[in-house]
Amino acid sequence: MRFVLWGTYCDNALERRTPYREEHLAGLKQHKQDGLLITLGPTETSSHVFGIFEADSLEQVDTVVKNDVYWRNGIWTEVEIYPWIQAF
């Protein structure tokens, strides 16, 4: 199943994410290699994050997101995950 993620960043996210960025990117790289992550990134203003996942369940994606260093340290302030049907 595919899932979309939409979320928000904290104020001053570009500065506040700096100590966690390497760990965050390494985790994303691993999820991509494992086939779980299709794409993920910020909006141009770095106010929101958008992602697409391929997973067995919503709970699997939620666990991955909640274990991300950005979530654990308040860089992502809110996330919503939805099952997604790709039309084409």
C-alpha cells in the first residue's frame, strides 16, 4: 500500500535541524534502500514536509515517522499520514 505524509516544521527549522540532519538523512537513505520510502522533503519555504511511503500498514509508516530524529526533537511539529490510491 502507498501512504502520503503531510506535516509541519517548527519555527526556524533550517537552523534547529542542523544537529540532527545527518542522522535524519541517513535514516531516509536506509528507508529508501529498503523500499519503504518513495520520496520525502520540505516545501520550498521549509514550513511543511511531504512524503510518499510504500508499506504494509499505516502503523508501519507511523512508527517510522515517530522514530525519526526530526519528530523526536520537535523539528516536525505535526504529521498526518493517509492511505493513498495512485490514479496513474
